Amino acid sequence: NGDIVLKKINTIEINDLSFSYDESKLLLSSFNLKLVKGNIYCLKGKNGDGKSTLVDLLSGINYDYEGSIFYDNIDIKSIDMRGVRKTQISMILQEPKLQRLPVKENLMRGLNDVNEVDIQDLCNLFNMNGLLDLEDAQSLSGGEKQKVSVIRGLLKNSDLLVLDEPVSAIDVDGVKCLKTKLKSIKENKIIILISHNEDLLDIVDHFIEIR
């Protein structure tokens, strides 16, 4: 972990990136990519082709790669990436790990300066207000858990928003709401989407093939 404090992310640049878990399979080979704030990017490829691995690498979770990754022209190996993940990266995952706590506490856990109005607005958008006071978030359905993950990721208000199969269990209306929200906030974010849901892809600005 580096010591440069980064408070904003405007660009991410990946140069000649190669990565493998073992010598038998090279997941990424001399991969190049530039991500710029104001765009929605979709990573495409078969399962196991390295889409989630690429996200791990560019978020500083794994440094065992060849090549370089820059945030605003600064190598991430020089950046305090723990701090960046805490404040500037939001991850919305297919299978969120919720605590046996009220839904509202799950939404707010680890987040600073959460606005009550924002919570209400997002819960209204995703039709979740009636579940805010539920005592155990583990009792939610799969789709409701995904909505909690989506709302929490949006509440964090970070510069880099990563959505990894975020709507696999969400209803059609929920997908429409997420699309509307992403379009309204993309100007101030870099948004990376991994999804096989065709209904979600018409808002994407750039498709990136991972082979």
C-alpha cells in the first residue's frame, strides 16, 4: 500500500497488463485500457475470462501482475489504495454479504455522512422503504438483498462505481430504476458494469471485450 492520498479519480489507465493465477492459463495478456469519468463501460466475455479479476487488479486488491495501472497518471502502487477503496470505490456485487442487522443499518455500515434524505429517495426509487425497519436483513429475498447492495453502493457516492452482475435477481422495474439512476449520475463517475442482462446494456457508452 502506497502513501499518496488520492481524493478524486478522473481517469484510470491500464498499460500492457498481464496476469495469470498459474502458468497454465494467462487470463490477461498485454491488456490496455483507458477509463474516463463521465462514461459507462461494460466488460464483456465468457465466465472465467478475467472480468472480475481485472476489477480486482485495478482496485488494488491484487498487485501480482505485469504492466502498470495509473489513477490520474499516478501508479496505484504509490497510492494509498486502502484509503481509495474506503472513500472512492463502490462495489455492487451479485451476492452481497449482509449482516444480521436491520436493513437500514446494513445500508449505512461503514459509510460516513450518509444523508437521511438520500436514503429515503433511493429506497423510494427501488420500492424498499417498507423494508427499512426490518430487523434482520438476512431474511430478505435475493432480489431485495441485491437492491440493498445497489442502494448502499449509490449512497457511498464514490468516483469509481463497479457493478458486477447487479440485477441477476432484481425485477424488471428495479432494472429500469437502476438504469435511470446510472444515467443521471454518470457525468461525475467512472462506471464499470459486468452484466449479462441485455435490458441493462443500452445505457453503456463503451463495450470492452475480455478474451
